[in-house]
Amino acid sequence: MDPVKLLVAIVNYRTPALAVEAVAAIADEVRARGDTHVAVVDNASGDGSPALIGAAIAERGFGDWCTLIPLEVNGGFAAGNNAAVRWHQAQTGALPELVWLLNPDTRAHPGAIGALVDFVTAHPRVGICGSRCLWEDGKIWASAFRFHSPRSELNDALQFGPITRLLGNVEIALPPSDEPSRVDWVSGTSFMITRALIERVGLMDDGYFLYFEETDYCARAEAAGFETWTVPASRVTHIGGQSTGVTGTARAQKRRPRYWFFSRGRFFVHRYGVGATHLANFLWLAGRPLGRLIARLRGRPTDDPPRLWRDFLAAYYGPNGLMYAPRALIAERPAV
């Protein structure tokens, strides 16, 4: 196999039909480009996904430009995407010029690839760029953000306009713009990375099982002098939270999994240190009950998952709480 300009990585976990349709949505553009290869990584789904995806690749004639990579262990989102990059490097002896991480629960619109490739090619300081994400009804789904911080945790807990204005620009989700914009981080739903960035900072941190890995990678990119941008000309429709239920329409129905708390803690400890992470936790824990009271008095519903406050407290400060051994949150990062 010869090196390609663009490697598209799609990580599947028990959503084989969605993964196949995600590949089908970009098939015409991939064929027209002629410089792209798609790697579908199955993260040890254990549900027959590899057989279903492999059969679909053959039946639909994708085999010349799409490869299935079945993994024996589910190491999470970052590890799955890293496996695709390492597979390409092993096959060709080189990194691709660009890597596009694309969720399986997406339908890329025509031209979505080209808009990202053209933008990042024209702006050499950009290390990461992402698409505009849409819900199935066409409404914009937040995909460009500010970094989380202790102040943003207090704001998230309270969700009260006067406090938000007092704290300054701390809303995590940024208002959408129709023009390309430099941002702190973009959603891993559609996430293009340059080879220059990989060579400088390494691959994504597979110490994250799921969530905050793209936030962390954008922070590492910023520290290395690279920029992150959102490119609204590239559009994908996103069917959120199909594998986890943490996002999407099911987000208020399932308890927040422990790996979410680990990922959040890992990001905060890496970026701000242990002391600031304790502060962020305290502000969230102190602010959440007050925020719920404010919402109730204002007659506004909340969509918190069940037991969120108690699970937050237990995850960080209960028996075997993560903040009792913060060194476990800052293990080594993966190299290329």
C-alpha cells in the first residue's frame, strides 16, 4: 500500500450499520479525490460487527479504498483512532499528511472532506480543524468550544445569566459562525489533524477511554504552537451518543459512567494541576444544588442524568476516589 494524503479513521463500537452508512456518505468524494483511504476500526464490539462491516465493504465495492481493522481489546476512542494511524504507518512506512477522525454516527455532506483539506492546506499554522455539526432536523449542534476551567465549572453548575456575565467568557459552547473561526477545541465528531502536529506532539492520549480526549489534544496542540479552527463549510449530520448515551437524546436517562469522571479529571490535572482540579470540583459540587434550585424557581427543566451530584462526589472523593491518587490521572502519553 502506498502512502495517502488523507487517512479517514472511523471507530466502531456496536454500531455497524451506522459505520457502514458513514463510509457510504463519503464514498463519492473519496473516489473523486483519489488520495484518500478509509480505515474502519472495530473496537472489540463482540457483536459480530467485523463480519457485518467487512461484508458491506465487499458488497458495496469499497474494498479498493476502505479497510477494516478489527481490534481484540476496546481501548476507547483515542486508542481506536491511534490504531488506524499506526496501521497506515506500518503498511506504508510513513504517516499520512492528514488524518480525519470521523464518528460512525455521522453523515458527511458532499464536499465535507474538501472543505477541511483546503482550509488546513492554506493555513500552515492550523494543526486541527473541525466541521459544523448538525442534528438530523438541520439544527446546529455545538461543535466548537472554549476550554473547561474552574470558572466554567461554576458557571456550568449554576446556569444563571447574571453569574455567567459576572464570570466573563466562560460558556464552553461557542455561538456558531458562518465563517471559519479560531477556537480552543472542536468536537471529535469530525476532527482533522495534520502530520506536522502528530510529529510534534504524538498521537491522541489513549489514557482517555472516552470524552475529553479531543479537548486534551487541542490543548496540547495549542501548547506546541498550533491553532484549532472550526470550518462551517464542512458539514456533517450527527446522530449523537449512539454508543454511550452520555450525549444525544438519551443523555438525561443514563447515569454518567465512571470513565467520564476519569477523563474529566485527567484533562483538568494535566492542564491546571491537582490544586486547581480540587477547586474546580469544589465549585461544581457547591454550585450544582444552588443551580438546580434556581432552575426550579424559574420553572426551567434540567436534563442532568440520574444521581449526577452523588456520582460526581463518589468518583472523586468516595472510596477509591480519583483525587486520592491523582498520579493515576497523569500517566504517560502515547508517542507516534
